[in-house]
Amino acid sequence: MSNLKLANRAAVVVFTAGALLMLGCGHGGWHGGSIEKKADKFAERIASRLDLNADQKKLLVRIKTEAVEKIKSQKPQRIKLNEDLSALVKSGTLDKKKLLDLRQKKTALNREMEDFVIDRVIELYKTLTPEQRQKAAEHLSKIGGRMKDRQ
């Protein structure tokens, strides 16, 4: 596999994984609204930008539905972690062991979501045409250019 093809493949995986993670975190200018509405908007953008065919759109809808379910399933745990952190801060003393434990739990949730997203990105990527992959890579480069100053 040529370096360009490998770079394009990596770019698509990173772009889609990052975009899906932003969806789960409520970023990307989509603050407020339900997770379902955010997921719908995100899926519409992907379908439009990559000009997906009917089978690809069907797969994207399934992935979107699974992602929403996954995000919802983690919500109680994430809320509990935030409540625990808030209680710890209000307690008047910060215990390093407790902070590290909270971080470890949050990292585990993030890793679980990342693994889920990467698996689904690869699944969708396998269905993309070379032209669609190129469009995704170009979009990633465009986003990367805008993000330079933030890194």
C-alpha cells in the first residue's frame, strides 16, 4: 500500500473518530439539543459531504443509532463521575488518590467509546469509494488547517 493511500486511510479514520467523539461530547457548535438531534445532524453532514449511496446511508443510520445508544448507556456513569468530582472539590481537601481514581474511571469510559467509534469508522470506511475517501481526506486537511493555532 502506498504512503498516500495509507495516509488517506489514516486521515479518514482519525477524522471520523474525532467527529463522532465530538458528537458524544457535545462539541462542534452543536451545544444544546438532544443527542438524537446532534446525531441526525452529524449523519446528514457525513452523507452529504461524502455523497453516500443508499447502502452506505443505511449503514450510517445503523452506526448512528448504535452510537446514540452507547452514549446514553454511559450517561449515568459520566454524571456520577462529575458529581463525585464536585463533591470532592466542595469537601475542602483534594485527595490525590481520589482524583486519580476519578480520572481512571473517566479514561476507561473514554477508551470504551473510542474503541466503539474506531470499529464503526473502519466498518464505514470499508464501504467508501476511492473518491469518497479522497473527499474525507480533503475535509480533514481543511479542518486541520483551521485547528493549527489551537494545538
